[in-house]
Amino acid sequence: MAVVDLQASHATAGEWIWCAALLLVPLVVVAAVFFTGAASRRGVIGLIERPAAGLEAATGRPAWSSAGVEIGVWALIVAATGFFWDVAWHIDLGRDQELFTPPHTMIVAGLVGLFVAGVTSAVIASVQDADVGFRIGRVRVPWGAAGLVVLGGFASIGFPLDDLWHAAYGIDVTMWSPTHLTMISGAGFAPIAVWLLYREGGIDTGRRWTHMVARPVLAATLVVALAAFQLEFDDGVPQWQMLYQPVLIALGATVALSVSRVALGRGWAVLTALLFLGVRGVLTLIVGVALGQVITTIPLYLGVALCIEAAFLLLGQRSLLTRALTAGALAGTAGVAVEWGWTSVWGYQPWQAAMLPSMWVALLAALGGAVLGSTLGAVLGGGRPAVPRTALGLAGVATLAALAIPFPRNNAPIVATVTTASVGAPQPATDRYGLPSSVQNVTVAVRLSPSSAADGADVFRVIAWQGGGRVIAPLHQKSSGQWVTQQAVPTGASWKTIVMLMKGDVISASAVSMPF
């Protein structure tokens, strides 16, 4: 284990330059359409009309739609990059030394950008007096723009609230704090509003190239955004029941892939899954390789996609509800089974046999997600939702139930006796406060009482993090109640090293080493 100087590991000039380059993209685009457009009026109205005209000339689509969609997509890209970077940053380095780190800056810019996308769309629609959405006085508001304003505003409020939350409670040990979920959910559902704004501008309106670009981009943003909720599991640091991982995969995949299949047509469920793998792969390369943070694993989604395609192909003449339920049933069984196998190929915690009796919850999530996604896809595809309201309501209830069932986190009367054995000599290091310290690699032995406490566990391992990286060492059974690591883990300096036991709704931990 290499010793990391945490002071030097925080923001570098290169990271800020890379961050600034992404933030300058909209200024370059605005300048380009401004100089290619022309205005019929002067003053402020003319300043709005000119880039709008340039945008319409380039795309052949209404500027109020194109502007909102393009700003919204840019904002989602920036927010997603910042979010993936920030989660990995905290896993590796712990608490920030300043509020506006590069990833935080990107998150804020992206969330505010969603709000700005909605406002820009409404302003242009009002200047052009477009017959779209609804009217508030003289202001025309497209429905998609309204969604972006609400979701972007909601997500943006989460950032200052999160700073207050940290001031009151310290660092979060989970990604799912109330303020984090405010930001994640606002951005996570924003692609739906972006897609709706695209649809309001006309599904077949504009130059051919705009649709060739927009359709895969819209599909990719939705599937990646809905997968953001499970990032804690993808980074190997779950703080909630392991059952949540298959449930979130089943739900997020069926919603997003069903939307694409219904809205865009045959083959789009598989294509969207491939886009998901491509985008997530790029994010992993950026954050994990280029920026040197923790490597994020990627769910496969292809099994779920093939299940959805099969259901819609085989039952092409049946009702949308029948096709959606069949797709959900296949995705929640065969699709989830593929994901189960994938966790053993590339995953920080392969799913254990003890989880099998609870997998009906993932099936429930897939059924609800397929119905909701298919209905949403019908709307975003320009049609009407051909699903009875009762079925839609039941799908919503099933989805909420699937999310609520794994929610409890309980303790258990387990006594863990932890001992360590040094591996090698201590290495000098600097902690997060810039003070001299040392790092000692150790192997860990754990004796449990009762001795059967870890039998059938979903997770039982030692994890060290926030000291300059993240190290996972599985615990191997030596004898009844006796467990050891075969891999050394770091202790000392800023490392937080713990024994982690997750078994159903039991989430327990015991410290090996904690910083002062």
C-alpha cells in the first residue's frame, strides 16, 4: 500500500483547468449561435432573438426546445461527472478541506444549469410567443421547461443545505443522506423533463442529424441518471442492505430501458444498455484512471435489455400493459440472474446465496418499473399512455414497496474480538491535517460470539478507506467463529479501517483503527 500525502491529494491546478474547460462549453456554443443568428428587434429582446435564430438555423427546430435540451444535456454531463468524482473523492480522501472543490463546483454548475435550461426555454418561448405549454401572464412555459425549473431548483437547494448538514452532523457515512438525495433525485429525474422538452419541440421536426444525435443522447442520460442511486454499491462501500443493489438495478434498468423501447422502437432497449456501458465506462476511465480515484464497477444491464426486447417482440400485438408486465417478469428473474453472475465477474461484493429468498423484491421492482417506464415511454414517444390508471397506480405502489422493504438497518447482539498482526515496517505519512503520522499495514483476525454470527452473511470483510484510497480485504473462515484476512490493510494516519458485517437487515461494524 503506497503512502499518500493527503494534503497533496486535494485539488490540483490541472484538475481545476479540466473542470473549467467543461464549464466553458456553453459559452462557446452561445457565441457560435449568436454570431450566426440575426435579430428583428433591438435591445434585450434582440439579444435573445439573435442566438435563438442561429440555433434554429443550425437545427431546424424551435429554439425554445433546442436551447433547453442542449443546456439541460450539458448540465447533466457536468453534474454526473462531478457526482461520480465527488463520491470517489470522499471514499478515498474523506472530508473536504474546502467547500468548493472541483467536483463540488461541477455538481453546483450542473444543478444550476438544469434550472437555467428551463428558464432559458421559457424566456425564448415567451419572446417568440410560442403556442406551447401553459401561460403565466405574458410568460410561455413549455411543460418540459417547467419540469427543469422545478427539478433543477430542488436539486440546487440541496447543496447549501448539505453544507449546513455537514456543519451540524459532520461527514456523512452514506451517500443517501437527505440533502444528498435532494440533489441526486433532482438531477436523476431531470432527463425526463429534458426528453419531454424535446418531444414538445416536435419528434420529427428539424434536420435529420438532430434526431440521430438527440435520441441516443436522451436515452443515455436517462439510463445513467437513474443508475446514480446505486453508486454506493458500485464503488464497493454499501452502507445499506445488500438487497438494495439488485432492487435498484432491476428498477432503474427496467424504467429506463422500457422508456427507450416504447418511445424509440425496436432494438432501443439493447442499444440503451450499450450506451449505458459506454458512458459509465468513460466516467470510470475519467474518475478512476485519469483522476486516480477509486475504480467504479458497472452493472451489466444487457440481460434486462434482452428480456425487455424479447417481451415486446413476442407480444407485439398485445396491450402495452401485457407487454410491460411480461418484460418486467422476465427482467426481474432472468435479467437479475444475469446481474447476479456479473457480480462474480466484476463486482466488489458478489451476491450470496443467502440473498436468494429475498429476490422476489427485485422482481416486484422490475414489474413496477416496466409498467411505469412503458407508460412514460408512450408519452415521450408522442403517444398517449395506453395503461389503465388502476394498473399505473398499482405499479407505483409496487415500486414504493420494493424500495421500502430493504430499508431497515438493525443491530444484533454480536461480540467481535479483533486482533491485528503487523506486515512490514511502519511507513511515514502525512494525515489530512498536514501533521506527521505513519501507516502500518496489518492482517486482521476476528473472533465472533456467537460463532455462527457470520454464517450466511451477505458481506463480511475488512474495509479501509478515506486515508488516500480504499482497500477491501475479505474475511476467510479459519475455524468455527474464527475469521482472518489474507490481505493486509492499512491503519494509522487518516485511514478508517473497520470490520463490516451485513446479513439481511443486520448492518454491524467494529473498528480496527480510526484516526485521532
